[in-house]
Amino acid sequence: MTKVLITGANGFLGSNLTREMYRLGYEVKILVRPTADLKAIADIPCEIFSGRLDDINHVMQAVEGCDIVVHAACITDQWGVSFEEYEKINFTGTRYVVQACLHHQVRKLVYVSTANTIGPGSRTNPGSELNGFSLFNANSGYINSKYLAQQYVLEQVEHAGLPAVIVNPTFMIGPNDVKPSSGKLLLYGVGKKILFYPPGGKNFVHIQDVCRGIVKAIDQGKTGDCYLLAGQNLSYREFFRLIDQVQHRKTLLVRIPPFFLKLAGMAGSMLAGLTGRSPRLNYTSAYLLCLQNYYSGRKSERELQLQYTPVETAVREAFSWFRENAYF
């Protein structure tokens, strides 16, 4: 039986991936923080290793005996976190995972990056794996630290023979979002009579498609390659209209002008600097909400044989799960 280590297994992606890999017959081991809430995977038989990603000894022990490592753990928050914290977990933690994979000679490392380490595009010309990094001006500690970590993985592929593949998911939607994480956007659109929406848009992908993409990348992904796991491009207006359709209701949608959104973001960042408290909106998040953050998943369709699920299905399944679990 092939043994796989999954880091960040208690998160939205990690918990769904743990469930999927167990279903497929893998022997699953997870690396989670000692204080992690394991509610999302409480029903999945797996070996639990409690340790810290920023402790090289813990990571070495976790990787030992594993054939495959899927490194999904990271800090994803867009505000309220210092760059030093992003660097410690997202970059240094990844460096330790890479060192452990080389030391224990694992068969494959799948590093879960983010689509935003690749430049986005428009609806007519969406971003692809050929695009360079273009979001440095967003001043996002999350995006910048993930880009540095991705570059380190690629460097170790070239210079140390690391058997690694990188997957770059877009915005994931689906069930089992316990925290919730990306599901906050869906919950924001639930039950409102008037809804203010940002002017930009993004690519949405079903969480199960991301899990399938990771599994396929283990055997079909080319070492040293990046694969965008990208479903459907929608403006925020289209996304919230889709939520209306699922709820069988009609919401009055009001577009927030980019200038006012960015101004509010600047005010949030200034307030955070003065008070030390995390704002609901800062300039980084406002900047990203104004972008046409669109991507293409054609390479993963072609090389990993992925077939993407309609976003409507992802929204319906997420909506049903949140309702069944009394989130609204």
C-alpha cells in the first residue's frame, strides 16, 4: 500500500484530500499542529503526527516512511499576519518539507501553491502556466511567500533532483469547509436583500476537482512542471447571481466602484497600523477584489486528463453542506 503524508490535513483542501486519498486506498499519514482542530477529518482512519511545520525535526519525522508527500499546509489569510509569520510557515516550512523529501528519497512531492503565483489574465485571454509572476504590487504576504516557496521547489528540482510537481489551484468551492475559508464568500451572498459586490472577478474550481488534480499529478504530472487547477471564470456579479439561482431568490446587486473600494482598503490598512487590529478590509484585499483574476485549466485538462465540474454544482453542494451543518 502506498503511504502518503498530507500536511495541513485539517484545512478545507487538506480534509477533502485526506478523505479522497483514503477512499482511493492510500495509507494516509497527516502532519498537523498539536493544537489543530481535527473535526473535519474525525471520521477518516489515518496516522496522525502532531508537529510544527517550522521545526525541521518534526518534519523529518513526519516524512519518514512515506512514499509520497502532498504539502498543502500554509497560512492563507490575506491580512492580520506579519510577513515574518508567512515566511516562517509558507517558505521555511516548505524548505523543511523539501529537505525531508530529499533525505528520505520520497517518490513524489506535490507542492500545493496558488494560482496567484502565476499572472492572471482577462476573460478573453486568461492566465496560463506560461505567465510570469505579476502580483508583487498587491503587497500580499500570502502571495509573495507562496511565490518564493514555489521558486525554491523549482530550484531544488533543477539542482538537487527533487521529484516534485506543483499544482496551482484557483478559488476552491465545495462541501466540508468547516472553518469556513473560501466558503465565506458564498455565505456573504446568502440571505441578503441588497448585496454590495466588488468590480473584479476570479476563477472558481470545485474542491473535488482540485483533489483529483493532486492525485493525478502524483503519477501523470511532469517533474518540475506547474499545473493550474482552474475551473470557470466568473465576475463577482455572475457568482452572486449564481447563488441567487441556487437559493431561488432575487437579490439587488450593487457594484462598488474600484476607487471607493481601494480607498476603503487604504483606510483599513492605516487603521490597522494605528491600532494593531486586523481590519475586515485592507488595501491588499481591495486591490485583489478589483482584479480580473482569470485563469485557464487547459494544461491540466490535457496532461492530467482532468474534467472540470460546473461551478454551479460546486455552489449547490457547498450551499447544501453549509445548510445541513447549520451555518445559516
